[in-house]
Amino acid sequence: MATDIVRAMAQRGLLWPVLLVGLALVLPSWISNAGALKWTLWLCYGILALSLTLVWGVAGIFSFGQNAFFGIGAYAYAVAALNFYPSTGETLSALLIAACAAALFAAALGYVMFYGRVGDVYLAIVTLSFTLILYTVMSSTAGPEFRIGVAQLGGFNGMPSLPGIAMGGTELNIKALFAFVACAGAALYALVGFLVSGKYGEVLAGLRENETRMELLGYDVRLLKLLIFTLSAALAGVGGALFAAWGTFVNPAVFSLPQAALVAIWVMVGGRGSLAGAFVGVGTVQWVCDKADAIIAQQTPLVLGVILLIVVMVFPGGIVPTLRRLFQRISPKLMSRTVAGAASANDHLTMPAALVSTPSVRGTLAARDVGKRFGGVTVLDALSIEWGSEPIHIIVGPNGAGKSTLFKLLTGQLAATRGSIEFNNTAITHLPSFERARRGLGIKLQVPSVFLGLTVEQNVRIARMAPRHNRSAKASVETVLAAVALLPQRQTIAANLSHGEQQWLEIALLIAQNPSMMLFDEPAAGMTQEERRKTVELLRRLSEQHTIVVVEHDMAFVRALAAPIVMLYQGGIFKRGSFDELSADADVRAIYLGRKRAA
Amino acid sequence: MRMFERSTWGANVLLEVTDLHAGYSAGVVLSGLNLAIESQCIVAVVGRNGVGKTTFIKTLMGLIAPRRGSIVFDGRNVAGMSPAARARIGMAYVPQGRRIFPKLTALENLLVGVKAANLPPRAIEPVLEQFPRLIPKLNNLGASLSGGEQQLLALARALVLQPRVLLLDEPSEGIQPSMLDEIQQVLLQAQQRQKLSVLLVEQNLEFAAELANTVHVMDSGRISRQVEPAVLLGSTLIPEFLGVTEV
Amino acid sequence: MDTAVVVILSALTSIAILLLTSLGLAVVFGLMRIVNMAHGEFLMIGAFATTTLVRSGAMPLWMAVLSAAAFCALIGVVVEVAFIRPLHGRRLIDTLLATFGLSLVMYQIAVDIFGTASPGIDAPPGWLQLGRYSVSYYSLALPFIAVVVTLLLYLLFKSTRYGLLARAAAQDAEMASALGVEVRRVNLYTFVLGCALAGLGGALLSPVVAVSPGVGQSYIGQAFMTVVTGGPAFLLGTLSASALLGGVANVISQFSTNMWGLTGLLLVAAVLVRVLPRGLSGNWSRQL
């Protein structure tokens, strides 16, 4: 009974917060003031580590900026507390201001980075440079002209004699501060735990697992990243404010390079994916540093550097997860979350009668005079095609004919050098992929693009939650999975599915979106004969409610689909017609088999 | 016993692949591929999309590590050698999609292999004579060349290495018909002049038929049979390649 | 009039310093896609090596500068073989974090050897008198040295065997290896070149800044920003970015304070990243 409650709480991410609060209430009477001080500091650091876990471990954005936001929080707290405490007698408002200030800086920096779509390494560099430049900037604020209200910024020496956490005119003593910080840490932990366990957590996991797929489902990846980045900065800001209140001082060292490394080390040691790991990492690393300091005094950077090197080179997954795996190997019974085997029963692809709800309108898509050049190479030249008059349309052509380029122009992954693209009679030529998806364009890529680290069911749920412009009905997860015969594997991690099953899972994501039009890029690529046959059946079935455009290379597959074909060649339209018409055409046969003189 | 067999009829064999297994991620794999290429022969391997042709040629060049099997070139097993080492002993590669260095000039593209082999820059001259079309473009960036020019450049880039075997992956892909003739001629000329063996992986049956001395059909990661080049021009294989016979 | 000349000269010196401290980073990142977080420590080692050699009276400044670069190159060999090569094929973040660890270790070793502050060396004597102002010859020489170094690098990449192979390997490593290029060796040379350039930068800086174990850290943030805003053309892009960022930061600092100069640099870089996410040279067709 008791164990059940513990397990339920653990699942909701509430176990640690409750433990922490308990600790906060019980411990102060047991420990010395020095101990309380040390533990308070570790908790402040833990909050900082938690913020990196959220942004990096959960959402997959590596940021070196967390200690910048920690520092901004600390400085903002200092300025606000010095200015307001004398009149208000409390510093909780300063705590709030610290969170807001950190969030504000993060929003500005994040806007630049995410809307500029800088790559992940650039992101690390930009956030780090931001931190280091803040270090230099804050170090050069020594003059008397650098004051905000009554608060002197103090340059390299920083700001001393800050009020601690205070309520009703009195500052908390050391033990009360410990209890307060522990409760704050617990609350923030619970907040983050709530975020990552519910449906938001699935969206964040999707962001980490496969950004492209998120975009093709209709999520605005830039906005999502900005939000999570800003939120995590607010967390770090609170951590920084508590840090300033703990030490009653703040100086530019919070922005220093070793400090930036420290945050990454904590999280790497604790394991990127685990929220508790953030606190465990802080505890472990700080304990090791303290011990090392007792042996060789004042060599902390050396110790940290060595820890970082060892973790990266030897334990890239983090120390806690590595130990956990080791533990699981020793006692396999404890492996509660065994992944269902890859061998699966997919021999029957049954089609339920009511597959999905009917879209409000069968989509139409048109490319008008579309062209694309790469450097000196013209891949597509003034192409005009309309789709939507038939349930299925097929685009074929030999390698290099421009099929994939056309597909990418339609999906928004590439920008056309000329011409326009219209979807349901509105121009979408310049819209990003996610806007096209929201308008009802479902996109299936050639290499299966699913969330490999998540279960089949989670994959579909993320697709169902994707924002759309029309509020047409959504099929249930069960219906969608039944349609592609993956219902028995709903708990399987997508990475463990066979290649063909991954292809179907991606199709399931499209079904869950309920688009008016579905684009397929070589859906039969890498499939066995049997899988191909089933895919044909599935596409036919889907075409009863959705317009389908298939770009395909495999002629057997094309033939089985029995739909009108447009054949591309040398970047233009070469022939239109049915499969039989095309295959009887001497020129088409010649080109498709590479008779060079045919053209 | 097997060793003995090989050495008796293999006097003329330049490149011999035995029981080759390879693959990466899901999908394309080689499973027990056998093929021998005699010196100064043009051998074509044809097959539908996705049967493993590109994996095969990349494994030959050392860009994909084989899981099993041997690749014997000129009497040595090269299966464990790096791509660069294979290039040094006379294997040259013309990849699918050409992979011209986009931000190097055409001339620099040619010089990469020459300099890597520590040959003098003038080593490109005899090869360049066979590519008059490239000469006015030598100072243009790779990215600015047309598809056909890039294909010629990729060929020339391989030929300047003075290779003994040329591994060609779909040289006809996406090329104007008019250019195909030129590519064919250049290839035949070079093959005769430099006494090359050529392994040609192709989907373009006519292109393959006109060049090759022998043609092998590849299916599901292995060579399924050998046919006469003329057969490619006839009608028996075409339905199979069009996919009319299946599903 | 004098003021204008002095402002311009001072800006040129700042730009030169930014360029000299960024080039090594730019070469390694541009050709290997590796963020060398220990770059700042290589700057620091170059600076300490120079001050130590000059103060011991072993050699004149110019010789000490070259020796410092060579010393950094040697350390670079060890670092590449021991830490960079084993991480080949891993995520870019991993090399970044590993070199970060290395930078902390190098920093602490420098503290243990030299202490937190150390006596510097004098710049070569000589002043140019401009009305009320005087400008040292050395700070006038820095822009010329920076330009010469950049030109030499340009020639190295444009017309030597290594340069061609390195550029080819950077564009398509697999294809380069199939043409006979030993990509691993080329990458070793590139990394070592980057370290030597960092050493050179630090060495040239040593007469004009306070040399301390933390000296690299105070330049590396700007160097990173310069490389990011410079974009893929790692020589001319970095040159342009140095000119823009260094110029802006210096001119603002001269009229207000260093803090506002850096803030200005950060803002200009932010605007650039937003408008040209691939850097100043993002749409150039050149590689250098």
C-alpha cells in the first residue's frame, strides 16, 4: 500500500519534492549552521542545474547561458532588494523581479537565436559568449556612475551587504533560510516535474527527438524553444536570487567560465535526462570538490576539468545513468521498464470500417511555373502541375529528374527560385513548413521521420496535439494505430520497430493530423514485397478521405496504386497518363530505362 | 582448395570480391556478394533502385566497412584498408551525385588527388586533354558548373590519379542526353589509353550496355546472374526493371 | 583632427587584437567544425611563454613570439591526439565540453606555476606624437601584423598542398579520403595550426595587456562572437566580423566606457545573428 503511493508519486515526479520539503522541515534542528549554509548553497546550485536539465536534457537545447541567467537573477535580486527592502521590509518581490529579469534577457537572446535558427553548436557558442561578455561588462562597473537607485554595481568586487530573504521586516536566519530554499527548490522541482510528465512533456520530448517532424506536424519549433528557454532562465534566475540572498553578496564571478563549466558538469554527472540527477549531480560534484580541496587545496578548476574530461570521454551518458545500467545488469528484476521486443505481429493490416473522420474539404495543391536552381544547376524548370482532381496522384521520374526537389518545394523545406505554390487556393509559396501543416498538409518523408526514442502511442499523441487551423474532428489514438496495424505495439519504443513499421508509424502521425492532403516521398523505399503490398492497400484506403500525392521511384509500387501519373524528366514534365499509357510509351520506357537518345 | 582455384583462373583478375557482407542502419545490405573484374575490362552491375548497388561500390572504396568477406585488389586483400590507402594503390571512385567540392575551383578539384599523391601539378595535363570542355571552366567554382560538367569533372578528378580500376556510381544520373555520349566516349578513350578496368554501377541500361564487356544483375544484396550486354537492349529484362512483373 | 586620427588608430588596434585572438578559433571551427574551448588558454600560454622568455633575457621579443607559437603548436599536437581524435564522430557538444575540461585544467596549472598575477613585459619603445596624443609604435604595428598574418594564412590555404587538402577535407571528408587524402593527418595539422595561431595571438598581446592565467578567458567571449558572426568563410568572414565588432566596441568605449563598448558589440552581434544567422559570409561562395 505504502509502496503503491510512493510509486504513484514517483511517476508524477512528486516524490522528490515531498522528500525535500520533509527534509527542510526536519533537518534544521539536526544540523549545524555551517551544514545548513552548505546545504542551502547546494540547493541553489541544484535549482540552476535543474534549469539546464529542463532546457538541455528535456528539450534538447544545449545552453551555456544558464549561469548567465543565474547571475542576472542574482544581480537583479541585489538591486531590487537594496532598493525596496528598507521601505517594504520584504525581499520576496525581489525574488520575483529576479525571475522576471532573467526571463526577459533570455527572451531577447532566445528570440535572436531561435528565430535566426542558429544551429546547436552556434547556440552553445552564442550563449557562452553572452555569459563571458556579461562577466567583462559587470567587471567594469566599478565607477560611481554605475548605480541603480541606491544600489552600486561595484565592478569586479560586486555588491556586498545584501538583505537576505526577508518577510515582515525580519530576515530569515540560516536554518530558516535553508528551509525556505528547500521548499522553493521542491516547488520548482514539482513545477518542472509536472511540465515534463504530462502532455507538455511529450511535446518537449518531441522537440528533443525530432525537430523536423515537429515542424512538419505543425508545431512552431522556434516559439516552443523560445518558451522553454525563457522558462528555464526564470528558474535559473530564482536560483541566482536565492544564491545572492544566501551569501548576501554577488560579484561577476557568477558569469565566469569555470562557473559555466560547473553547470554542465553537474548535469552531465547526474545524467541529462533526470530531474533528480540535477540535484544528485550538484551533491556529487560539490562533495568531490570539497574532498579534493582537503587534499590539494584550491585546485577546484583542475578537479572540475578532470571530472569533465572523464565524463565526456568515458561516461558520455552521465555517471548516474551509467551506474543505473550497471545496477540493472546485476539485478535484472528491477528493470521495470523493459522495452517490448522488436519482433511483432504485423501480419494482418486490418482496416477498420471508419478509418478517420472526414476532413472538411479534399485538398487541392498547385505548383505554378515553379523553378529551383542550385548554383549552376537547374533542378526544376518552370513546372506547373495541379493536384486534387483525383484521390491519388503520382509523380515519377528517373533519378535526378527533380522529384525530391519538387517535394521539398511543396513541403516548405526548400524555397522556390521562381513561381508560386497554392494550397486550397491560397498561396503558400513563402510559408514555413509548420504553417503549411496547420493548413492541412500532411507530409511523409522518405526516410521514416518519427520520434525514435518515444513509444508508438506517444508518437501519435504528439501528432494529435499539433496545432491546426481548422478544428476538424480528431481520430482517437486507438483508431489511428488500428489503421496502420500498430495497436499491439502501442507501448513499443519507435526505434525498436522494423523499418516498414516505422514507415507506417509516420503515416499514422499523418492520419492523426487529419490533413486534407497527404504528400508521400517514396513511401515504399526500403520495404519488403509484403510491406509494399500493405502500404498500397493503406494508401488506397486513405485516399477515400484525403487527397494523396505520391512521389515514387519504384515502378511496381506505382503500378499497384493505379492512379494518374506525371512523369518528370530533366526538371520538367515529360508525360502524363495512366501507368499502362506510360509504360506503353516508347519514349517513357526509353527514359525510364535510360535510353539516352529518346529525348 | 579454394585458394588454389582462385589463383589458377585469376591470373587476369584485377579485383575480386568474395562473400561480401555489408550494410548500414536499416534497409540496404550486401549479403554474400561475389564478383571478379578482369583487368582492362568494363564490368557493369545493374539492378533496380535499392538493391544495394551504391553500398557495394562504397564498400569497395572503403567508405563502408564490410561485416564479412574479402576484397582482393591486385593480389592484396584491401578490406581493412582506409579509403586513402586504396586510392594510393590504384582504386578511384566517381560517386553518385558527383560530389564535386563546391567551393573549390574545377582546377583545384582536379588537384586534390594529385597533391594528395604528391604528384606534380602537370600530372593533370594528359587527362585534361581528353576533357576539352573543362578547360575554359578551370577557374570556375565547382558549384557553378552544370550537372554534365560536374560529371566530367568527377571523371577527370578520378582519372588524374592514374588508377587501375575506376569505380563509377551512376554516372548517367540526371545528365542531359547530349552529355551522355560525351561521357561515354571520354570513358572509353581513357579506359583504352590508361589500360583501366572499370566497374560501372548503373540504372541506365543502354548506357551500361554500350560500355560494358560483361553485365551482372544485382538483386537483394548479391549478384543474381550474368548477362550479355546485348540482352539489356532487348526486351526480356525491361519488364523486370520497370516492375511490371511484380506485385 | 588629431582626435579623429587617434580614434581611428585606436579602433584599428582593437580590430587587430580581436582578429589575432580569433583567427585560431576560426581556422579550427571553419575547417573541422570543432569548437576549441581551450582556445583562450592557448592564448594565455602564448602570452606567458613570451613574457617568460623575454624576462629571462633569453631572446628578443620577436623571437619569443615565434617560439611561443611553436610551443602552443606542440601542446596542440598532444591535445589533438589525446582528446580530439578519440571523440571523432561524436556530437559536436562532446568535443566542446572536453576542450572545456581541458581549459580548466590548463588554467589551474598556469595559476599553480605563475600565480594569479604576474609582472608583464614592456612593449618595444617608441611613440608617435599626434598633437596632444601619443600612440605607441607597437599598437600601430599590431594592425600591420594582423594583416600580414591573415595574408599569410590566405596564401597557405590558397597555394600550398596542405591548404588545398584541408579545404577539400572540410567540404567533403569522405570524398577527399577516396581521392587519397589522409583526412586524420590533415585535421591534426589544422588543429595544430589553430593552436599555434592562438599562441601567436597571445604572444603579440603580451606587451599590451596584463598577463594572468585568466587573460584568455577575457578574450574568448569576443573571439567566439567574432567567429560566429564571421560565418563560413573563415578568413575573410572573420576579418570582416573583427572589423565590424571590434570597430563598434572600440569606438563606443572611447566615447563612453569599456562596458558600453562590449554591450554594443553584443548588440551588433545579436542583430547580425538574427538577420544573417549563417554569419556575414553566409551567402558568399568563397571558403576562405
